[in-house]
Amino acid sequence: MSVVNIVKNVKDVHKQSVILVKIGTFVNVFGKDAYIISYL
């Protein structure tokens, strides 16, 4: 299972939350959450 699929499954359960995923030393944001984070 890829990281994107896991994020989509978590987002289906927690629709109002912004999902941040730490991979190594970087924090990744996917989908519409990336637009929210880039605006801030």
C-alpha cells in the first residue's frame, strides 16, 4: 500500500483535518491539504 493511498484512507475518516506525513527528515502534504499549507 502506497503512502498516497494511506493518506486518502485517513482523510476519508478525518475529513476536517490536515494530514502531515513525515517521511525521513521531510514532512509531506498531499492533495488539497497542500494548498492550505502553502497558503499559510
